[in-house]
Amino acid sequence: MAGFHVMTDAYGAHVQPTVRHISTADLWDALKLGAEDFWAKPSHYVFLCLIYPIVGLILTQWSSGSNAIQLVYPLMSGFALIGPFAAIGLYEISRRRELGMSSRWHHALDVRHSPALPSIAVIGILLFALFLLWLFTAQSLYTSLFGAEPPASVGAFVRDVLTTGKGWTLILVGNAVGFVFAVVVLGTTVVAFPLLLDRDVGAVAAIETSARAVMTSPLTMALWGLTVAVLLVIGSIPLFAGLAVVMPILGHATWHLYRKVVEPEQIRPVRRPM
């Protein structure tokens, strides 16, 4: 456990990587590079990312079978909250391609050997906690409007949501609350995981760097968050199958976005004994 560190980097220092201002052109270029990474060996990446539509279908079946139809939409939108962590293997593949290393699909699992694994795990747990909090909030909002009884059927639920004042309140307030959750995740993890794979700076520095990146280019980062949300929705519509393409492209693009946002690491001077 001597190598366990979360609050600081491997040297016990609190570092602050330099962030750059980026433009809309940088976002489109990051997406273009992400698509190139995906198409380089698409069979490997699709195989790796089939887990996402499978998990989506399982979650949908679970919620429907448990008379929890009202949680299907929160579960679908919740992918955006845990997406930064779920795509960590894809960042590793892009990192290896950038270095000219072998980048077969199984190299995504090499993340487990990262010296920053404790910090990665801590931020991942925080995202999962936010995901559960979002589901609890969504259920509480539904209960406050429609009571504790679950919807009688899918048709009854859709009718109540689309044709009643309570339903429109659920739509408006629910999406507003979800937006707040999404902003928190964007502001704390937009480049956190790629940074930790690239440099073992610690969880605190990774979160701070993400926050500074958003504050440095707020409009551009807001557009990035909107782009991610729209693409995830599009990927989720055809029974989540589109996520097998959307998720890897976004994952690879996030690595390239990180490269555009954060300045390269400065080489540490070596202290020689006197």
C-alpha cells in the first residue's frame, strides 16, 4: 500500500497542470480524431463496447419488470453521469495509439496497472454515487407528484406524463435537475480520467484541472457537454444499440480533447546530491 496516494501525486506534491483556452474548432477536431481512432480497428472497439447496450437493456428490463417504468428515462440519461468512467479503457487505447504502441482491444484492460488507479477508483466511486443520487432524486420527484403507487402500465405512464399538468411538471423539473447533475459531472471530470492516465497527479488535482478547463472555456465546454448528451440520446434510442458506436467515438474524442485542453507535462528536474 506504499504506492497508494489520492490527494497528491506520486511525489507527494499538489500539482496544477496548465490549461489552454479552446475553440469550437477544437471540439470538432477532437471528434474527428476520435472517429479515426474508432475506425482504425472498429471490430475490436465494437466488441469492447457491446457491454453498454447490453447493460442498458438489462437496466430497462429490470426497471420495467419491477413496475418502475418511471425510472427508465433517468436510467438512460444517467449514462451521461457515469460515461466518463465507463469509457476509461478507450482513453487508454487512444493513449497507446498516440505513443505508437500496440492498441488491440485487450489493452483497454491495462488501466488496472496504472499507478493512478486509486485516484481513478475514487473519482469513479464519486460518479457512481452521483448516479445513484440522481435515480433517488428522480424517483422522489415522481413520488411527490404522482404518489407512491407505480404506473399501472407503460401506456398509462406515457398518458399521465404527456397530458397532465403533473406530467409536464415532471418533465420540466426533472430535466432541470438532471441538467444540474450533468453540469457537476462535466465541471469535475471532463478531463480528469485522461489526465490521470497520462500523469499520476492525484484525484484532487484531476478534479481541479477539469474545473479550471471549464472555467477557461465555458461556452466551448458547454457545447461539448451538449454534444455528448445529444449523441448519447441518439445512441440510446434504437434499443441502446447505437451506444456501441457512440460510446467509443466519444471516449476516444475525450482523450484528444484532453490533449487540446491541458499543456504537456513539464519534465521534473533531477536533484543530484551535493
